[in-house]
Amino acid sequence: MDHLPASQALSFTATESTVPAIRRWVSIVIGEFGRHDRCSDAELIISELATNAIKAAPGKLIKVMITRDGEESILSVWDPSPELPEVGYDPLADLDDDDFDHNGGRGLLLVTTAATAWGCTPTPDQGGKWVWARI
């Protein structure tokens, strides 16, 4: 593991079809970091962060970065939108019984559950922000 870089990053076009590729890449890198036990959590978290970035900046370039920090890893997604993410406080407020598969707005609640910490770091010089989660 010592020969691996402390951070690895890739850029993607923000489309829904890129989420599976992002999820797979993150799982491979987390495995290379020796954290196979965290691959499922990493896939869940990165899916939510990437989906939010895609919704914030459809068709634009987004960046995904994984950083080793001791025994933990930090999963980060950058998008060019300055709008900061918000956690919904009532996860049942917008449920649609007629089309249950299209209910949303609970991604950051899932991230909060699976991560040891998460946050958002604005990048005013680039006009966007990094949303990150520690696992």
C-alpha cells in the first residue's frame, strides 16, 4: 500500500450514465488502499455525492478524488455549481406513493449514516465546491 499515491483523481462528464463508472473506480481504489471492508460504504457514498454533482451541473465536468488519510479515506466530488448541498430534515416529506422509485432527497442522510464525517468546501476561485465524506 505504501507505493500507492496518497490521492487519486479522475474527471467525468456529469451525466447519470457515469455514476456506475465512478462507483466502480472508487471501489477499485478503496480496495487498492487495503480497505475492502469499506467498499460497499464507499460505493454508496460516492453514488450519492456524484448524483448530487450531476444534478447541480448537468453536462459539465465534475472531478472525483479519493485521498488516503491514515486508516481512513476521504471521498470527494467537485462540481462547478456554487450552490451548497443541504440535508433534508424530513425524509418522508416528499414521498410519492404512485411512483416510489422516483422519490429523492435522502442522499445526504445516507452519506451521514455511512460516513464518519462529511462536509462541503466552497472553491470560489473555481466557482464551485468540493463535497467530501470520510470513511
